Amino acid sequence: MSEELVLEESKITELTIIEPQYDSLRMGNPSEIQVNAEALIKHLKQIKGMDNINELIIDHNSSLENLLIISAFINLKFLFVYGHHIQSLEGIEAFSKGEFIKIQTHRNRRRDLSLLSNAGVNNIDLFVERTEDLTAIAGFKDIKILDIYHSPMEPDFEEWKDVRFENLSFKRCKFKEFGNTIANSGLRDISVLGCRSLERFTGDNSNIKRLVIDGSKKLDLRTLKTFTGIEVLIVNSCTQEMNLVEIAGLENVKHMDFILCQVQVDLIHLREHFPRIESLHISQMKKDYGMQLKELNPEVAITSNSFRLE
């Protein structure tokens, strides 16, 4: 079983070998003793067993101001940057075998992330502190998974137009509006999770095929109509009232789930409003009402938390 080795930077010379059970190294400087970064890196390169380490955690109290230390790790795959003293990502190009990076420096707004795209990584957790953090993403060509946290501003998809995303999520962000995803025409899948300030979707979002929204209680659900190309729509805990016909015209939607939402559905022929609909889930729908809706729509699966009519 792998273990984490905790290393105090001011006592680096006490470590000469890393035992095989350790594959994770956490670096910090709780004593706040001044540390010579060059000497620290030089000593790390001389430690036996460094090739065992595939995960590096730069703790919040680390003395490190950049990422030049990565050059001491030849098999590093996972990098967690929490350091309050980090000023730049200089040295991140040595993260050539990287699989995942998380940057969460809390209120350290001094750090410059402009070199982020020099990392050989395609799975990123980024806690946004300033507008330039989002700009740094534009330097990538391909990102498999990008999770954006706490961003006070919505992304400029025009700025990201050349980035290929496989999975893009916005979590606990603070923006009020979100949209115009068409600027990144290849983008297909977006999740917006826990963004409590979100009030509306804007612009042209016709390129999105799958959308998941959770916990946006201020969101005007009628603005879902901006996702004219949507095929799968999953909405959870968005409590603004809406009648389903208010987003009629989503001609490509096949599956719609509304979980713990105040969405009303009239007794209608669903395919007159949603021509390709295959399933509709309204979590709080009563079974008797669902049976009536099913009679009008025998070709559509109607479900709730208490029944399934397929």
C-alpha cells in the first residue's frame, strides 16, 4: 500500500533515501525558516528512491516561489500546488509525464499562471483567483478534463476557441451569466455545478449536446432555450418555476431530467414541442398524472422518483 512522506523543507538534508512504500511527497515549511531553493533542489536530486515518487504536494506553507523543483522528480504524474508563496509556474515544463495538476492557492493572487500550458497534462483542477487564470487555459491545444472552481467571471469562449475539451465543468463559480459557447465550436459537453449566483444563460449555445446543471437556484430555466442543439439535459435542484413548454423548440433533445425542480408539465403531446424526445424524468411528478401523460405519449418514457412508465 502506498504512503505519503511529509518533508519539512528546512530539514531536507536529514533525508537521504526514500523507502519503496512511499510514492507521494508533501513539502512544506511550517517552521518558516529561510530555505535556499537551489540547495533544496540539488539535494533532492541526490536522494535515493526519488524515482518512486509520482505525486508531489506543495503545501500552503511551502517556501517555494516557483516549480523549478519538478526537475528533481523523473516520474512525477500528479501535482498539487497549494503554496501561498508561489509567484510563477517557472519549471512546469519538466512536468512532461504529468497526468493531473491541481492549483488552489486560496488568496494568493500574486501568482502568474501564464506558463500553465507548458505542462504535459490534460487533466486540470483550477481554482480561479483572477481573470488571467482563465486566459492561461487558452494556451492548451487539448484538455481531457478541466474543472474550474470559484471563478468570479464567466469564461470567454472566444479566447478558448482553439482548445479542444473532452469534459468541461464549472464548480461553485460566482458568475451571474454564462454563455456563447459557440465560440468554441468543438465543445460538446458542459457541467455547471453549485454555481449559486447563476441567473441566466446567454448568447448562442447551439454546439452543446450534453448539459448538466446542479444547484443554481436563481437560474431562469427558460434561458435553456439558448442550447438549441442539446440532446441530453439534466437539471438538478434549480428551483425557479417553469412550464416545460417555455423551452419548447429544442428540436434535438432526446432525454430531459428535472430533479427537485419546480417544472410543470401540461398534458401535451411532447413531440409536438420536442420532436426527438425519448424520455422525460420529472422527479416529483405523481404517478396518476404520469399515467395520463404517458397515454398521450406512448413512445416516450415517463419517469419520476416513484414510478417508471417505459
